Amino acid sequence: MVKGVSPSLGSDTAEPLDQPLVEVIRERLDEFTATERRAALALLANYPLLGLGTVAEFAHGAGVSSPTILRFTARLGFATYAEFQKRLRGELEDRLKSPLAKATAPSFPAAEIEDDLPGAILDNIRETFRHLPPAELGAVVRLIGDERRTVYFLGGRFTDALARYMAAHLRIVRGKVIHIAGQEDNWRDFLIDMTRRDGLVVFDIRRYQANVVRLATAAAERGVSVVLVTDGWLSPIASVAAHVLPARVAVPSPWDSSTALLAIAEALIAGVTRADHARSEARMAMLERYRDGDDLRPD
């Protein structure tokens, strides 16, 4: 059970103690009343900041009454609104935590790290896919597999390797795949060519990278369908994204783990490859002919 969250809300399965509240809310949307659902969706769109204001401010931002906000937080299992906000503030602190801050936590003996780290990484993968709705994964596969779209890929300081990895694979099985690389000043060159028919896949985890957020926000303003692969605390890009795929990243280390992010990327690559098998096979066969040095002129 999530600390501070009622076990009576939804699943019969106990939740891990470190499950972000945003995941709990997203999974249990169908259990709220119509007005409570409006409050939940408003909070998800501006998480966690909307919930850090007063009850009246939250109500105004969600377009509901103050009693609705109190019923919504009570349904989540919080005895008071202050308790709900305490949980949000704790998550916000985790969201902004730097490697230095995590390094000052109690250290793990080398043997304990060897034992705990692989297990934590495996748990991250399992929990990530347990909480990812198959329908959401399917929608993203359809979006990035649609060759009528140009699909762009971008990541931050550490996660751009995942964006580049994903783009390199998808270029083999579909056309019009672009990895946005280089200095931020050059990113505008890509932005001016983006249209509402296009897609942008962004990797962004804590501490969220301001220039990546700016690019994704500008792309969304141009009507681009943004797919965000992020952590459980959610990058600010979530407020403009058409699809959000959160991954578990916390491990017993000063550094967050990107393994679950990579697993999402590989699941999407596999999905796009299978979705149009004939196209994928034809393109891979042509690539093999190029590698073999065969004459590639049409028969």
C-alpha cells in the first residue's frame, strides 16, 4: 500500500511504498466521480504544483468546488489536505534531488550494492511495465510507426543516448526519422520544419533539463504530438505531451538508472517493427543488400 493512500481505492494488490502518487491517481481515474475526475486530470496536467496551492486555488484551477477537492484527497486516503500536500512536497523534493544530494544519504557497502542494485533494476523494469497501460503503449507505437509523420527524437544530458539509440533503430524500419543533435541554438532549425502532422519523442528525467523542456513546449505549440518518456515524478513536459510513459529510475546509488527507460524504448522499437512487418522486412532486406555491396538499382 502507498503510504498515505487508502488500500480501499482500487486494486486488491498492495502497491509499493515508493510508488509516486501521480501513478496512483492515473491508475484509479475511473473510480472518481465526474467532478473528482476533473480535479484529478487538472492535477495530472500540472503535477504537483497545482496541489501545492490552497484548496481554493486548486479548486479554481480545476474548475470545481473546494468541497470536491477535499473529497478527492479524502478518496485518495489522506485524512487532511495538509497531509496530501506533505506527500506532494516530499515527492517534489525527490523530483529535484541531485546526485550530490543522493550521495550524502547513508552509504551502501560494496557487497550490498552488488546484491541490491541488480535487484532494484529488475524491479524497476517490472514495476514500469506493470503501471504502463497497454493502450497507451499501443497508441505511441501507432504514432511513431506512421510514416506519414516525420518523427523527431531528443533527450537530455544522459538520456539523449537513448533518443539516439531509438532513432537509429527506427530509421531502419521506417523513413522520416530525425535525431535532434548538436547545440541548442541549432535545435531551432529542426523546430521550424515541424508541423502538426509530426511527432516528437522526448526523454527527460530528474533534474529536468530546461532547454529540452523549452523545445518540447515550442513543438507542442506548433501542434506536434509530443511523446514523453520520463520518471515517476514527471517532467514538466507532461503538461504539453499527448502521451506520457513514466519509468522507474530510483536505485540504491547516487545515480538514477536508465535501464527501464531503455526497456520502454526497446518495447516501442519492437512494436513499430511488428506493426508493419512487410515494410520492416523490405527495408531491412534492402539495407542488407547495401551492406553486401549489391547493385541497388530497381530491377
